[in-house]
Amino acid sequence: MNRTLVTSSVLKGVGYNTESRTLEIEFEDESLYQYFNVPSTTYEGLMTAKSHEAYMNSTIQKARYRYVCVKEANPMLGLKILPSMKGLPNR
């Protein structure tokens, strides 16, 4: 899936597949997540938001989309991105 680079301290790139309604988000720690059954309006809202991180957290956390981690974080980067910053429930 092609991703568009975004300006954010946490997000690196965002992609969306309209047919499968899959939202793909790459984080600055190089982890990659796919969120399923996401409406296109949510993707459009994320891309036009003043703060991509704030929009993603509030929208994805509230909706509790099913997700999968496609790629784990790169530990060599030394970044500490919390699960809540990825829209994931704290465990």
C-alpha cells in the first residue's frame, strides 16, 4: 500500500485502501499497523487534521478498530512510542 508522508512527531506515513477500507499507519519508530473497516471519512479527517497524532488517537481509540501489527518497532532507533499514541489500548 502506498503511504503519504505526514508531518508529525509520532506518525511517519499514512495509506488507505478504499476497496478493503484498510488504514495503514507507519510510525516514527518504523512500526507499521493496519486498521480494518475504517471509513474513508476517517482517513480524510486524519489527513486534513491540524494534528495527525491527536486526530488518530481520539478517532481510532474511540472506534476501537480491529488492527494488526505488520512490522514491529526498530529498537535501534531508541524511540519510545506508547501504545496509546498508536491508538491501541494500554495493556
